[in-house]
Amino acid sequence: MWSAGVTRNSNALDLEAGVFALDEPREIARSLKRSAEMSTRRKSDPFRSAMSMLTFYMNRAGSNLSDERKAVLRRAKDELRRAFGRPPKR
């Protein structure tokens, strides 16, 4: 599947293996933050790059994700905002 290739070989971020399979939203956010901050190829600021990758994954996986998994990933977005000192989404 091409989206899996994008996730693995993103031109913006080198993701840690299994980041989207982690159970804890905070750990997903920390991993994405580390990847975004370490990247030398990203085209926008670290927060936007990390959030874009998470959103991309959620959109591409779509209906293949269980409601429980979607909830974990939505909470990961909130944790990512917190990790970068951004206000929570209302």
C-alpha cells in the first residue's frame, strides 16, 4: 500500500518503528516530536510536521481503524499539542 510506504519513507520525518501501534497517546506524541525535531528534511516547523504525519496516518487508515484506536490517536494529537506548548483543540 502506498500510504504505508509514505509513512515508512517520508521525505519529512524518519519515524520510529511502530510509532502508530503504541498504546499510550503520550508515547506516540513523544516519538513524533523526537522525529520532527531531529529531521533535517522537513519543510515546516517540527509541530506542523509531526501533526501532519499523525493526521496523514489517521486519514489513510480511516475505516480500518477501530473506534478504540481512533480514540488513542485523537488523544495523541492532544498530547502532541501539549508537548509543543500549543493550546488544546476545542
